[in-house]
Amino acid sequence: MGAKPIRIAILDMYDGAANIGLRCLHTIIKEWGVRNNLMVETIVFNTRGASEIPEDHFDAYISTGGPGSPLDSINEKWDQQFTQWLENIYEIHKPVFLICHSFQIACRHFDLGTVCLRKSKQVGVLPVHTLVEDDLFTGLQETFYALESRVYQIIAPNDAKIKLMNAQIMALEKMRPAIPLERAIMAIRFSKNMFGVQFHPEAELNELIEYFNEPANKQSIISEFGIEKWERIIAHLDENSPIISTYTHLIPNFLDKVLQK
């Protein structure tokens, strides 16, 4: 008999909104499996749209980003089921990777900091500053670049709760010496096996080029931020884009951790 496949659950938090995140995640997982000569089985759960929650027998879990407020859904069925799942999966030490909206909800639920609106929306390819050495960041610079697309943020870390959980803040947003605002938390290790990030490490270069050049998306950015913002985004998306390293390392590094269990 052949080896059992690695089983990965993806929790879809997009609620039916158009996105490239799921497609990018499927590609990352497929390429990782090929590189490691592994059979990989991936199942998507429509968590936000249909309250679908995976069982606890998967080898790893990745929960996506998504639109909207991580605060307003606290009394909704899917949110309550998702946070109960977080509690359970944390207790049984299964490998989990939380992206953007999922990360925000996890920080809210575990009370690791203040989840709040940013002063203004953040979008673009921007620097992330690591605070710790960890296998999750293998192959990345101390300051690396990632796609950000967020209206909310996590600030004011709850040091007492972080210590109680034995969690760790792993990265902060870009340095802004001229701006008197607290830097947002960009990555947290909730436990030995649970990680979350405020950015989009699944963002693939060609997908981003197509996305930001799509006329409706381009016009939306220009209308909200001005043509200079769109031009800065495009300038970060050439063949030497730093986004490539983040895409090829961060989630694959998480999956490598899964293999080591």
C-alpha cells in the first residue's frame, strides 16, 4: 500500500467575495507536495458562507483572509463556531496557519491585543519587520515584503494574556518614524503549532499583476488613493519583486513544520 496523503483543510473566510487567495493557496500546496514528493489532499470548507468547520483529523489547517469587520460578526453562528474550533484546535496542538481576517478574529477571541479600524485603509506591497528568529521565516530577510490589504489592525498587545498562552509577537508593520501611531502587529505565534499573520503570504506575483491591472481594481485604487499609489504598487511587481520570496517561503515553511511532527 502507498503512503497516506497529507490532508490539509482550508477554511474559506471570503463569504463568496471574489478573491485570488484560494487559488494561490491551492497552487502553493500543490507545488509544495511536488517538491517533497508527497501526495496531498486538500479540502475547502465554506466556513463563513455556510458555517462549515473541519473535523480534527487533518494534518494541517489554513484559514484564509476575507472582507469586512472582524468585530461585527461576534454574535453570528459561523463566527461562534469558528472561535470554538480555534479553542479546540489550540488545545489539541494541530498545525494552523491564520491569514488576515482569520488572524484578526483569533486575536480578538484570545484577547491578545486591541482589534480596531486603521486610520485609513492599507493596500500595497509593504515591509514586514520580524522580531524573532523562527523556522517560519527561513529564507526571508529580517525585513521582508508582503501584500497588505486591510482596514483593521491589531495594536496594544495584551502582554499578560500573551504570556499566559506562551504566545509570541513575531513581526510588526513597517517603521513610520514621522507618524505618531502605534505599529500594528503583523504576526503572532499563538502556540508551538498555531501561527497567524496580518498580511497575505499566499499572494503570487502573476496573480497580483493581473489583479491590479484589471480595470475595475485599478480604478478603485486610483479613486481611493490616487494614481501615485497604484504606480507604487505596480513598481513592486516586476520580475525582481520581493513578493516572490514571501510567496515561495512562508507558507511552505509552515507546511515543512507539519512534516516534522
